[in-house]
Amino acid sequence: MRRDIATAATLIGVGWIAYRMERLMATAAEQIDALTAKFDDLVADVRVVVAERENLTPAGQAAADRLSAKLDAFDTEVGDADGSDTPTEPVEPASPNA
């Protein structure tokens, strides 16, 4: 009987942990989705600035330059996290004699 109670308590504890992990992962996914939406908005704004760059007033050009500097600083801060900016080494074809 005690063993059954202990087993039931363990299963309840495991269920609670699984529930909490599922909620935490869902919350993380929601946060990533929110950041993605913000990033998409930023990209759209930058594309507008780039498209209108030739028609900007001096004040608009100064604002575009500030935006460009901030994007450069952010790119430097993030770095090449996924390795996409680093060229890959060419792969030597296998020799026919190998």
C-alpha cells in the first residue's frame, strides 16, 4: 500500500514537472513569436528607408545614417552566430585513385 502511494505521488510529481515544462516551452515560443513579429516590422521599416533613400531630405538622410549605424552596431554585437557570414572551405573532389 505504501509503495502504491509512493508510486502515485511520484507519478503526480512527474506529471507536474511535465506540465510546467510544457508551459515554460509554450511561453518561450510565444516570446519568440513576439520577437519575430517585431523583427519583421523592423525589416519592413528599413526596406522603406532604403527604397526612399534617394528622395530623403537632409534630415531624413541623417536619420537613415543613424539607423544604418545602429544596424551595423547590432550586427557587430550579434556577430556571425549561425556561421552564414563565414565562407566555407572548398571541398576537394575525391581523387579517382582513392
